[in-house]
Amino acid sequence: MRLRAGLPVLWHGPTQVRIGTDPRWAVVLDDLSPSAARALVSLPPGCDERSVLAASRREHVPDDEAAAVVAHLRSAHLLVDGRVGDSADAAVWGLLEADGDGCSVLARRGAARVRVSGLGRLGAGLVMTLAGAGVGRIELDDEATVTRHDIGWAGLTTRDVGSRRSHAVARALHDAAPTVRTDRPGSGPVDLVVLVEHDVADPARHRALVTDGVPHLSVVVLEASVLVGPLVLPGRTPCLRCLDLHRAERDVGWPAVAAQLAVRRPQPEETILAAVAGPLAAAQAVAHLDGRPSAVQGAAIEVRLPDVSPRLLQWATHPQCGCTGLP
């Protein structure tokens, strides 16, 4: 057992020590003897239980007090199995998980398979974030060619201009994360599909995923904003047709507008929006892969220029859609 990696041990007063700074798990040990407080503050990051006891002996802390301190650390899940904390991600997720096992999170992600369709600036950055978060297999779906608007981002360079986006992103991904497998779209069942689209979500693409029962996350790049969401769990959460029906109730011209947007030529993606929205989309994707509720089930996170401060938009299943009646 060892102290969780990344947690600072801070002097909080002559008889008090604070371990960690995040209010979700930080602990203040009080009523310590001054010698026990000195022993704890002297601990190196990620030290094991024996080091805690050894530091206590050096400061002449009574054995019963040293044992009580160790028991307190263990009950607060601050002393954990030595496997947790072998990587920065495992250390953080070990703190966030109720059972304290960050390795189980990374194991689930390593076994997951995600398809990302749309590999412009936002999509390419999203892929890199998923790979860095531990997703083991990623299908790259975009046959468009790399342009000068795509380079200088997510590992793409001038040598990639003119090549297929899927090939260029695969090359950059293998340079950054060689253990991640890249597959052709449709080469096997996937845990999640992320669709990065422009102007409007294509109903035909999403309808097929709903029919097949495939969880999918919609990301729509607009002229000065991005909508991350909804995450659609077919038969359980509102789908994109629900959203279109709600919009049509508010604006009778929406179906005609949507039809025109669906065939509009995609515009280059703005850098700041791609840099903010890509990781936000990745966060919602890994929430689903981890088995946690996502913030964008029946909702979307809107990121707008110039301040790019995310705000949550929510809606319910539309009564005329029937998507939640699917098996």
C-alpha cells in the first residue's frame, strides 16, 4: 500500500496536516502530535506504508499514534494498492473512482473501440485526446483530403496536405501513441461512434445508428460555435430526430433550412473552437466508455466564440419521435 501519487502533503498547523487539495478527497488530519505532523510533511510523493511508519519512528512518534495515522489514511482511500498511480491518468482516475482503482478505468478504455467520423481539426484533436486517455482501438472515418487549414494541429504537417485525412491522422496517431490500433470503419462492432459534422447533423447517418442500436455522440461545428451532444443511447435517451422535431415546433422553416445546410460545403474549422470542443467531446466519450453518466445525454454543451465558455442546453424526448420505444 502506498500514498496516492500526485497528492501533496502540506503543513496546515503545528498539529495539522492536509493531504490533497481537491475538496472531493482532500483530508485534514488534526489533533496530531507535532512530531507526527513533521513526519507526515517529510514524506516523499507516492511513498508506501512502511515509509510512513519509518518517518514516524525518526520523529519519535508513539507506535499507537503512528498506527492510527496509517489506519486513517487507509480508511480515507489515500493509501492504495501499489498498482494505482503507475501513470498520471491511473492516479487521477483512482481518486475519482469510488473503488479507488484507476487501473480498472484504463483497462476498460484499453478494450474499447471507438469510430470517429469527421477528421478535420476538431476530429483529429479528439482522436489524439481519446488515444492519450487510453482508448485502445480507434476507427478513422474521413476520405476527404488534408488541406492547409488542417495542418499545424493534432500532429498534421505540410507533408500531409493532399493525402486522405484518415491516413494522415493514422500516421500522426501512430507517432504519438504507437500502442493504439487504428482500424477501417466497419471492421468490427464498436462501443461508440462520434460523428463530427458541419452546420447540421445528417439525419440519415444518425437514423441508421439508432436503428442498429449503436451509441453515438453528435458534434456539430457551426459558423461561430460548436454543439457537443447529444450522446444518444438508442431506446433510452432522446435522439437527434427529437431535437429536429423540437426545433421545427419553434421554427416552421427549420426543415427547409436544415436541408440546405446538409449539402453546404464545410468551412474551415476555427482553431480555438476546435481546441476547446475536441477535448470536451472526448470527455463525454470516455464517460460513456467508463460506464459513467454523460452530461450530454438528452443535452448538448454549446461552446461559442469569443469567450468559449461552455453552457449546457437540455431537451426531452419528443412525443412524436418514438425513439425510446425501440427495443
